[in-house]
Amino acid sequence: MSAPSDRDVLSTRTIPRSYYEKLFKETDSLRKELETKNILDSCRGSILATIFMEPSTRTRLSFHYAMVKIGGEVIDFGPVEAASIAKGETFEDTIRMIDGYAPDVIVIRNKVPGSAKLAADICAAPVINGGDGSNEHPTQAMLDLYTMQKLRGTIDGAKVGLMGDLAHSRTTSSLSYALDKFDNVSIFYIAPSELQVRPEVVDSLSHVHVEKAETYVNVIRDLDFLYVTRLQRERFTEPREYERLKGSYQLDRSSLSKYSKLPFIMHPLPRVDELNPDLDALSIAKYFEQARNGMYVRAALLKRTISGQS
Ligand code: NCD
């Protein structure tokens, strides 16, 4: 068994601000190179193994595209129903076996909190957490921060509203821990009480200023960013509770038309009914740009991880 190394990317709790600074510089430089060349040579000869045991579109595909664009190869685990896990093979055996094929880096998503750490404990290859249940999604936080920095110039001093199913959302926990590394940042957790942020998340923040609100109505004027997340249906143990809370927070063009100053609207996607498509044409709607940024940030992350830079 190999210990998790400092090349693993498991949580934003432990990633210092200096890491993001280097990562975003690398992101900009790869992005520039990719304007003139479709495929680079940076990771020629390297293999990325992706293991997604929960549904994914953006995270899986942007990692695939990123790896191909920096010259590497991708081997995908495929749908979990088609693997021997369906015959009863354990998570641990599956991971150990894939690591035995000697990939240069592994990205893993699983519904169990702590599963990425468990994989990192087993694997010799560096492990990147692509989402472990409601716990964390560190690479989403990286692209969120990158997008914020691009839009506002700096993350220091930002006022960020996180709105939606904060109780079950991993993107908002990882983003909270990441924002905590910057100066004079305020986070407004906006949700009905049943969906408010988990105490474990707020308790581990030491630097940011935290406020809570039931709706965006009284805080939206103060925000630089309003980051919305969907109701995480798959994490509800009681379907009736999901039905009851469905539609409890929604944004559309007409509800925002009364405000003279509006924040940038962000969302990790997929959206369900919390962001009306009539917002998409507004210049403050940044969620598709955010998703596009993800590919470049992940290319930089793969390059740094494979080359052993921390
Ligand atoms: C998020 C996730 O998987 O946590 N999606 C993503 O990676 N962009 C958000 C979500 O599923 O709601």
C-alpha cells in the first residue's frame, strides 16, 4: 500500500493560495499555446485513467479533452454496470487493479465521501478527486476560482453568494475551503433552512467572513458573484422531501429585472429548474464560460500533477 502523496488532489482544505497562482499561470499559458496548435506535446506518452462511478458530463469530458490536448492518452473505466463491480468486486480491488496497469494519473468519482482518499491510500499513481459524494469536488473549485479571477481581476475582497442545495452540494464545500485561502472574502450562504450549509464546512473556515440568508432578495445587491447549485436529488434519502423542496429557489430574468446592479451568475452545471434559460443571453451569465474554462484548468492541473509539481 502506498501513502497518499502530495501529488494527490483530494481536498481544497489543504491547497494553499500559492498553488492556485501557479496553476492559473500555467492555465493561461496552455490556453495561449492551444490557440495556435490543436494538440500540444506537454504530456506525450502519459496515460490518464478516469473512473467515474457516478454520472458526469463536464468533469469526465473536460478531463478527457484536456489530456488529449496536452498530448496524452486516456483510458476510461466505462459505465460501472459494465465492470466487475456489477459481479461483486470491491471498490478497493478495482482500484488496486487499475493502478497496477501503471497510469500516470487517476481521476476518480464515487458517491461515497472519502472514496478518493481511500483510492489514494491504495494507488501509486497520483489520484485526483473528481467528486466524492457530497464531500468535495476540488477541481470544480479550481475552475470556479479561475473564472472569478478572470472576471474580477482578483479574488481578494470578493463577495460571493452560494445559493441552493448547500447541504448536499460538494462544489460549494470545496469552493468555500478554497475561498478561505484569500483575503477579505465574504461568503453568503443562501438557502432555505433545510438546505443550509453543513456545520462541518463552516466550522473549518478560519479566514472568510460568513453570513447566511434564506433568499437572495436582501443580499444580491452586495454580491460580486451569485453561484447557484441544483437540488441534489440523488442525495435525498426521502423522495417526498425532494418533492417538497423542488422549486424552493429559482432565478429568472423577470425576478432580476428590478435590481440596478447584478452580480455575475455562476453555476457548476447541470442545472435543472433553478436557472431559467432566459438568463443565458445576459452578459452576467457566466456558467458556460465557467465550464469551458474547466478544460484549460484541468489541462494545467494534469500537466503539473504528471510532472510532479506541487
Ligand atoms: C457538479 C457535481 O458533480 O458535483 N457537477 C459538475 O461536476 N460540474 C454539480 C452537480 O452535479 O450539481
